[in-house]
Amino acid sequence: MGALPKRKISRIRRGHRRAHYLSLNMPKMVYCPQCHHLHLSHHVCKNCGSYKNHEVVIIKDKKKKN
């Protein structure tokens, strides 16, 4: 027979042990240097299609909003 706990682990202690992988983190958002809209860091801007000041994706319905 395997080892058994000597005492009951309370709900709070159990919750603290399980909580480290359940916490949600907000994604890091930065402003695009071209169009000044928020986008995910290290990703292509969905508004203007630029990444690191280079146009990477050509967007068909491109509307300049400042």
C-alpha cells in the first residue's frame, strides 16, 4: 500500500498549489510605429500590415486612420 497523508489538506492550500497554471495573462500589446494602433508585440500589425517598419502584408481594404 502506498503512502497516505497524515492530515487533510485544506481547500485553500489545495487551491494555492493548483493555481499557478490557472492564472490568465494578458497578451503584451504595443503601439504600431506606422499607424499608432495597438497590436501584439512581435506580430504583424493587422491594421497596416507592417512589422519592424517594413510593410510585410498588403491589406486590400487599407484605410488610414490616425
